[in-house]
Amino acid sequence: MAALLLISSPIDAEELPDAELLEFLADWETEDGQWIDPTTLEQAIQLHDAAAREVEHND
């Protein structure tokens, strides 16, 4: 086991993140650079779903 630890190379600190990760992170940022809290979006979806169920119920 110790030999494997010595043989393995450390992670390169200069390695850039891949494009998919950067795109994913960009989805959580507004055009003006403000971060979006994912829980805010979840709450908005729940409110939307509740409103849609109420409209269906009233029809």
C-alpha cells in the first residue's frame, strides 16, 4: 500500500476544470454575476406546482 502512495502522482494544481463543470456552474449565476441559491429555485418550482394544482382544482 505504501508503495502505491509513493508511486501515485499528486494532482496538478495547474489543471483546469473541464468545460462541462464550468457550464454547470454558470447555470447557477445570473448575467450580472450574482450566484443563484438552488433552494430558491426549488421553492419557486413548488409554488408554481401548487398554483397549477389549484387552477386545475378550480376548473
